[in-house]
Amino acid sequence: MTEEREPALLEAAGLVKRYAAKKRVRNPENGKWENAWVQAVDNVSFSLEERETLGIVGESGCGKSTLARCIMKLTPLSGGKLLFRGREVSGMSQREFRELRPKIQMVFQNPYSSFNPKLTLGRSLKTVGKAVGIAPGEYRERLGKLLEYTGLAEEMLERHPGQLSGGQLQRFALLRALLPQPELLVADEPVSALDVSVQAQILGLLLDLRERLALTMLFISHDLSVVRHVCGRVMVMYLGTVVETAETEELFSHPLHPYTQALIAAAPREYPGQEKERVLLGGEIPNAMEMPTGCRFHPRCPRCVPGMCDQVSPEWRERGAGHFVACHLVGE
Ligand code: SF4
């Protein structure tokens, strides 16, 4: 008898997000002027197992935050399938998704813009408790525990967001996300808007909460040293597509894609005297309305082979256990 495999906590298959832009561009194939589309996420697939932390990295504009918003159903997908514990959520209406919403929560980059400035923190949290249907006794118990775990004093519940520091408010943002007892936490650049001095504290808290509450995380960041510290596996995105994915240590010790190599080379040294090979990237990130032909990275790639890279999209191939990359030259 074959044992049935448990579905992954989250499974994404060929996710696509397109926006109509207020601009017309010439179609390079037929020379006609057409409405422009921004291809923010293009054919992104991955799976996330229970208790795993998957990092998504790339420069700003690579589509990582749009991908997070699609997963949260804050913006509709244009294509592809998203499954949570084997249930398809991509086709669900907001009403159908309401039952699952407590299980998938998000922490945003800027804690000041993620709370209503007119409400005390206590009121904001109560609103969440009511929205997800937590009974009053249960609510008090959960809140007490989470205040303790996040190191926040109860009297702070009487304050307004503007009366707290960025670090304190991000602790409240974490508390709010954890109140519904989620199984998946999507953290979108959770420390990048904070002072450097408090970034390490919030990261430490996030790791502590992940262990205590057995969380699965999707961790989005442009900061590779943070991703290396937090994630077990990493997915590198460029202009809406995934160009490489591997276990974290494998990716950092053997990056195969020229873009990953450049990102790692550009990251600050983790210790004094660390040797790094410099990989210089040419040019700017192309305009997402006028996607480069062939490999999207070719206009900036130091290893671009004219006639091939600018014309043919590289295939997604496995180059070692769990190490996948999309580049014509890898393995040649
Ligand atoms: Fe560079 Fe060509 Fe590889 Fe793209 S396919 S990353 S242009 S070498």
C-alpha cells in the first residue's frame, strides 16, 4: 500500500500577477502600439512545508512584496494556483477565504502605517479579536501570553501608535498577527524600516516566537545577511520570476546564477576580513513594462552570450539536490 503524502502547508503553482499600466508600448513582434502591462509576478512556483522558513530575496521591484500580497489575497492573482493544506484558495471569494484568514497572517514593513493612528493599541487588537471570532475569555488569555512573549507591558495597550517607538510598535504588529493563532506568518521586510540598533532585537524575537509557536514562515527581505540568519531555504527573484532556489547554506556557498552571485557579492561582509569575489552588475533594472527578451537578466549580466541569452529564455533545471537555477550557462 502506498502511503499518501500530506499536502504542503502552502503550495504555489505558476502564480502570475499582471497590472494594466496607464501607458502604451510598441509590441516588438508586430510593431503595433498596445496597452502596457506590468508583469509583477510571472510563473512563480514553490512549496512550503510545515515549520519551514522560506526566504524570498531580490532588489526592490522584483515582485517579492506583490507575491506576498497575492498569497494574502490582498490583491487578486491573474493566474496560477495557490493551495493551503491542499485546499485551493486562489479561486476562493473573500467570503469563502474568511474562514482561512486567521491561519495566514502578515507582518508589514512599516509598523506606523499598519495601525490606525486614532485607536489605542488595545482597541486595535480588540478589533482583530472580534473580526476572527475569539471569545472574550480566550482573547484575554491569548493577549496575556503574547504580551509576555513579545516583552510588552500591559499599560502600553492604552497608548496610541504615535506614542511608541518603531521597535515597540513592530512588537505589537507581531502580537496582532499572532493573536488569531496563524499557521503561516508572512513577514514582508519586517525589520528594514527600523533603527539598526533594534533590528537584531526584533529578529531575535521573531526567531523565538517561531520556535515557541511552531510557525511556518515566508520571510521577504532584500537583506541577504538577515535571510541567511533566519531562513532554511531561499528563493531569488528577478523581475517577477524566480531565478534560483536552494537550501540557505548551499545557496550562499555555491550560488550559481550570476544575479545571485552579484547579490551575495554586494552584501556587506559578515565578519572583518571575509573574502568576497566582486561581481559587477551593469545597467539599471529594466522597466517591467518592457521586459527584456530571452533571459530577463541579460541586459545586466556580465556573462551574457549574445544571440542566445537575449533570445531564448533559460529553462529551470536542477543542479544538485533541491538546487534549481534558470541560466543557460550553468552546468555547461
Ligand atoms: Fe546571464 Fe545568460 Fe545566464 Fe541569463 S542565461 S543569467 S544572461 S548567462
